[in-house]
Amino acid sequence: MIFIGFNSKVYEIVSHIPEGKVVSYGQVASMAGNRRASRAVGYAMHRNPYYGSVPCHRVVFQNGSLTDGFAFGGKDVQRKLLETEGVTFAKNGCVNMKECRWDGTPVIYDRDVQT
């Protein structure tokens, strides 16, 4: 897919998060070129027009907690999707970020995308 603009960079990045891995909103913002835009990433995930090819359920808060506002069914659906992919959770209900955080390498997206 070729995307244009910040939201499009976000969708491109998120489309490459492997199964069994998660990233934080802040990580995606940094990868998209604006480390302070984690809220904008959340907005993009909520408005994801590519459900199915952009796995927005793999984006979580920095501490591994899930969002109440998961756009496609809520926190319980998000957790079920992640568990199905092999993501593990701590006793406090947060994703085990040490085990499941994707480091972004290799980041496979078109760095020449125009904004």
C-alpha cells in the first residue's frame, strides 16, 4: 500500500506490526516522524479505514494497557484478538511489553511518502 500524510504513515507502519507483537501509540508516532503525536496516532487508529489490513488492535498504551475506546468492539475484543495471536498479559491485565513489544525493525514502509 502507498499512503500519503501523517495518518497514512501511521497506517503503513501499523500494517507491518507482526502477529504476536504490539507497539505503543508513542512508538508509532516516533516512527511516523513526530514523537509527540501519540494522540494523533490514537485518533488515526480510531478512524482506521483499512480494518483487516491495518491491525490497529496491536497498538496499546506505553504501559501495555488496552484502550476502552478500541474502535472495533472494545477492550475485551482487543484482548481476545491479541491473545489469539500469542500476545501475553500480566496479572494486572496489561500486555507483557518486555515480551511482546515490537522494536520496529525492520520498519518496512515507504520512507519517501510525501506528507
